[in-house]
Amino acid sequence: MMLMPYWLRMYVLSKQIRLITKVIVHHSLTADGKVVNYKAILKYHTSWRYKGRILTETKGRKLLAEGKKVTKPWRDIGYHFLIEEIAGSYYVFVGRPLHWEGGHTKGQNETSIGICFVGNYDACKPPKEMLKLGAKRLVVPMITMFGLTTDDIYGHRDFARKSCPGEKFDLDTFKKIVKENK
Ligand SMILES: [Zn+2]
């Protein structure tokens, strides 16, 4: 099989997959501040929801009929990747397939990759080891593959009136770690 020229491959890639121009970082803080994990976030995103709570389909449809702002179940978890601590070690989870647009940042899902650092970083700083794993295993390969730089790394708060990925999550520190691990 003849190999396509590089520029043509990139063109096909951008048409078949998505044109990815940024990486958006999140934390998993929930309204009730409970400890969450990949499984819980997946369940939440794929359930009927109202004001941060999971509903049955019957209840969801009833509230929807009453004109309430109910969220219908998504087809998958909203993030493309998650980084989580389990028993003192950090692991990367693959979430929504990369070629599907995510459900994490209003107005930016079409052109971004959404990465969630599981935890509440309004309350404490994200552990250095967690940031390093996220940089090395996820953000560095992603920006390399999609021809991006550390300037293309954003926090959810850059696009919404939220603190996400957390008041104590310093994006400049994270970008520095990304640069060190390139
Ligand atoms: Zn967020």
C-alpha cells in the first residue's frame, strides 16, 4: 500500500477525527464534596441528573415534562482521560474515546481533549506525583501528537466562571512539569 504524504494524512486525520487545538484540565469536585472516582463519575455522567443528583429515568422524564433543567444521560463519561489515586499510587484511566468530542467544557468540547485530575483541588494542592504522571503519560504525548505547545493547555476556569481545576491547582506549575517531561 502506498503511504499518503504527511500533509494529506494530517488533513484526513483532522477530518476523520477532530481538529484538536487544546488540552483542558479539570478536577472532579462535586457539589457534595464526596470522594469520587472513575466509576462514580462514569455512573453520574451516564445517568439522568438534576441539581447534581442522579435520578431514575421515570423521575427524570417527569421533571423534564415540568420544564426543569434536567440533564439526560450522556453516551459516555465526559472526560477523555482521568488520573486517580488508588491505595497510594496514581493511575491513568481512558474515558471517552479520543475521536469523540467530550462533555467537559461548554463551547470547547469540539476542539479539545478533557483531562480530569480526580480530587478536590480547591481544598488542597494536587500532589506533584499526580501532576508528573498526568504530564508524562498524557499531556506530553497529546500535545506532541497534535502539534500543540504548553500554551495550548488550559484550565476549565479559562472558559467558565468556575475554579476548576481548583483554586490550588497552579496551571503554570503544571505547564512547567510538562516542559520538563517533553
Ligand atoms: Zn471542570
